[in-house]
Amino acid sequence: MNRFSYKHDVQQLIEKRELVEFGLQGASTFGQGYILKYNDDFITITAVNPAYLYSGTSIFPTEQIEYLSVDTSFLREFAKRVDATAVYQEALQTIQTVKDFTFDGFISCFEGTQTYLEIATDEDSFVCTIVGHDETIVAVDEYSQNNTQRIAHSYYPKARIKAILLNSSYAQLVQNFLKK
């Protein structure tokens, strides 16, 4: 009898570029996308929006993933409309400078770059640029779609972070507003 290995199965999904549906703990909705990286602690997923286009890349602690589904009737139909190669290439371009697929790796990679990220906590999410960090705290400049200037310089315990999202629709909205 073959031994089941979740890690092996997820690695196969990555290699095959299999479209997945994923649910997050505490979220009432689900998403579709491609898993880009996986390790025991973190999973990096590129999202595909309802218009079948690239919709950002996110890193989550693996324990935040409530479920992964593949090969459902919905995903089979959805996949027919997605240009998987284009989505995958855009996602890989977004994370090309990331060397360590952890929160610290993402924070270090985008620190001081003026890249607008969305950071999600249990309470809310906000768009920011990473100013600095140490072992336990990340310093950010927060922005809003309602203000053309920084709204706050804040310090967050890394332990409160539940996800880091690159090119999310919210971050793009804020970035576009700031360009005005």
C-alpha cells in the first residue's frame, strides 16, 4: 500500500501547474489559483480572479489553509478560460527577487522598495510599503485609496500577520490613486 504524503501531492500540483481552489481559515469565500511554492510553514499562491486573469500573489502560513481542492467540475470549466501560462509568468515575475518563501523572506525582499503590499491580520488588512523590520516587528508606511499621502507609520508584531499579498486588487487600487 502506498503511503499518503500531502507534501508530495502539493509538489505534484506545483509541477503540473494544476489550478486549485483554496479556502482560508475564517474566510467566508474561496479563491482559485496556482501554487507556486510550498514548504512546511508557508504556501505561496497566485490568484486568478473571476475575469480569469492574474490577481496577485499571496503567501500564507500553511495552517491558514483550510482546504485545497483540485479537479472539481467548477475548476475544470474555470481552467478552460484561464491563460495558465500568462498567469504563471506574471506571478513568477512578481516574485522573481524573493529568495526565501517565508514572511521574513517577503518582508526582506520588499523592504525599502516602495512596492505596495497588502498585509492581512486577524482584524483587517491594509496597504503599505515595508520600511524596516527586526526579528519580531515590521515597520510600515500605510496608505489608503482616500488619501494621496501616507496615512500612518506603524509597527506591527510579525506574529499578527496572516498573509502578505502582492499585486492584490486593493493594493493596485491604492497605488493607482496615489499616482493621481
